[in-house]
Amino acid sequence: MNSIRINSNLIVDDETFHSVFSDACGFPDFYGRNMNAWIDCMGYLDEPSAQMSSVHVTAGESLALVIDGASSFKTRCPALYDELLECAAFVNERCEEAGRAPLIAITMHA
């Protein structure tokens, strides 16, 4: 399983959330910097030809998002913390509805 470490200590608002994820996942220049765009980019992790990120997994595999500083992130930005979980679940739900394996696994580190 491929993994990416996210330093959530760098996240203090919507703008920094999208900057951290865009840098870590290599989202394209046209990335919309909102949660719908995040869902779109993460939903193509197993389709490198879509060029929605520089991080990829092979079909049937998941990407592990390792969220460092999760406790302080949850306290500092509770709405963004919840949105991250909800949007990752939405990406996985879409995959399952299409008969594909979930794309995102999340591990929280204090």
C-alpha cells in the first residue's frame, strides 16, 4: 500500500488545507482548492492517465493518508477535520458503487 504523510500542523484554514494536500499529492495546476475538487483529484488515484495527481495506486489498492498531528488538527480545525473524513468516505463510497476497491485509508497519529 502506498502512503503519504500529511503534516496537519501546517493546516490552519481552508487555504492551507488545500496547499498541504496539493503539495503532498501533486494535484494539477487547475486544482480548484475546494472539497469538491479534492474529491475529484483523490477519486482518480488509480487512473494515472487522468493526471489528477502525481500519486497513484494500482487498481484494487488504496492510498494510506497518514495524518500527523491529528489531535491538534481536530482541535484547531474541527470542521476541516470532519470534512476530510467525510470526503474520503465519499470517494470510497463512489468506488464501491462502481465495483472498485476503496482508494483511501486514513491513519491518525496524535
